[in-house]
Amino acid sequence: MKDLDFAGIARLVEHKHGVPLSRFVKEAERLADGWLLFDSPGSPINKACGLGFDRALTDAELDRIVAFFTERGAEPKVELSPFAPPELLAGLARRGFVLHEFENTLVRDLSGGEDLRVLLKGGWPQGVTIDRVDPKNTAAVREHVEVAFSGFFPEGVAVPEPILEFGMRASTAPGYDLFMARIGRETVGAGGCESSEGVTQLFGTSVRPAYRGRGIQQALIIRRLEQGREHGSRWAVIHSGPGIPTERNAARLGFQMAYSRAVLVRHGEGLIPSP
């Protein structure tokens, strides 16, 4: 990251974050330099993002953030980088937004040309193959989404149908690549990525509980870095909760902490949260 400072990374990543999502969510609206996105009640995609870089928001625009989500029965949610202007934070605070959580943005340079697989200290996990999912194979795509998002819910809890349906829509969008890890015929893990504007963003990664601790998550990261390089991406990005295994695995593979993203929400009676 020698020629791009952290503010520049944040501008690049946050500006592009909403663009691919806006192409297939059910409702998307441009607002200032960012996006308002809504897919279904309770979807984690329901959010305002990419705001606070090019210009300040007017009072009318801040009110529009609230109205966009409350009109749809969703709890308003805004993602902000630490480079957002204080005026934006103050305007959201006046409208009842509070801090919900932090997400760490981890970035890796893909331009070095090194053999990425040598970063796996224990070597490639024994017996594991990782293949790209054919987006035309509906059954395979559904299995991918079920496995990839299973780790975000308690063990044994099925992935909600709206998230499954969203994930299947995403699989056919330009720049999206889905991968499944298998041992023999058994699917043991899955993860996806999206590549555009010189950035590959890794997302939705889970390994089945019985197969954790074998290096499969790291192998899934490496395979998607290779895919990002095939797309010509300069940067790879992972958004992670602070201190979780994803963050530790990414650090072992050359990712660096670039910035923390603040997630703000505005609670309201009858409004459905968007985790």
C-alpha cells in the first residue's frame, strides 16, 4: 500500500461498495455520493452506504435516509468510514442514530505477482478442492448460498429464505464469482467475491463446523485472491468483525487493517432491524 493512503483506500472501497449491490437489490436510490439500498425486511443489505466523501449532506437528504427505510418498515442503517465529516455524524445524531457496531476493513495489494499459495503455512488442505460455481446451475448456486451463509447463524438454524433468494440473484450479476470447497463429493465450505473498479471484495465465507481448523477458510481466501488477480484487480478487501477468525486468517495472508467502518442505526417501534 505504498502509493495509496488509508483515506484513499476508504474513498475507493466505500464509493464502489453500493454500485454492484444497486444493480440487483429490489430497491436502490442514489443519494449525494452514496446509495440507499433495500432488498427485503430484515436483510443485511438494507443500508445507506458510500456517504461523506464528496460533499456534505443537506438536511433534506438526511431526512430522506430516515424516510427511505421507515417507509418500507425497516430500521434505518448507515455505514460510515472514519473519514466522514463531523457534520454528517452530528446530523445523524440529531435524527436519533446511535452506534450499533464496528466493522474492520482489511486490504491486500494483489499487484506483487507472488505465488499466493505459498502463504498457506501448512500447505493446501489435504483432499480439498475449490471450484467456481456455474451460475447457470441453480441447485449448485443454492447449495453455495446455504453453506456460505450458514456460519452467520447458530448451528442448525436454516438460512432465511430472503437471504437465500438474494444470494441466488447476486450469483448471476456481472463480476460475482462463487466458490465451493469439497472433500470428495461433500461440500465443506463456500465463499464468494465481487470484482470491479480494480477491487475484489471477498464476502460470505463459512466452513462447516466438522471441518474447521484444517485451513479451508484460508484456502478459500487464496482461491478468491487468484480470481481477483484474473479480473485484473489491484486490491482485495475483506470486511470483518473485530477479532474474529476471519480477521486473523486474513492477516496471516497479507491483509492489513485499513480502517474501521461504523454502523449506525435509528431504532423505532415496529421497524425491522437489518443485521
